[in-house]
Amino acid sequence: MREFLLRPATVADLRKAYRWYEGERTGLGEEFLRAVRLAIGNVVGAPMAYAVVHRETRRALVPRFPYGVFYRIIDETVVIVACYHLHRKPASWKRRR
């Protein structure tokens, strides 16, 4: 298994989405985080299994939620650059390193 790193902007993405889902229904934010953890675990277990969506950035879908985990493979580390709602314009995550 590889190591992974969450960029600070990714942590901010997750906090914002968690708060929104918790505001919709108590416990839904926790369900969202569990789904994100599952997606990250899948990525770390098989990082080459996901398609490149922009330059060297790949995307794995978050089960049950309209989010993608966007990541790059740098040396032996999976660097998660964004956890982004799939219906938003992609320009902001594309600028992340």
C-alpha cells in the first residue's frame, strides 16, 4: 500500500462538504466522510486504476455522493489535491498542485 497526503485545500473541501451534509441531516456528514475514506482507500490500493482527467491528475468517484477525489501520484505517494463536487466548474481544482 502506498502513502497518501491530503493537501490543505482538500481538507478544507472536506470540512465544507461535511458541514453542508450535516446541515441537511444529522449524520449525513459522517456518511459522506465514510464514503470519502472508502474512495481514498481504493485509490491508495490501486492508484493506476483510475483515469487521468487533466494532465497527471486522476479521479475516483465517491460512492453515493456526487463528489470526486482528484489526485496525483508523486514518487510513491498519492497526493490528494481535491475532493470536489462533480457539478461544479472544474477550473478551481485544476489550478491546485
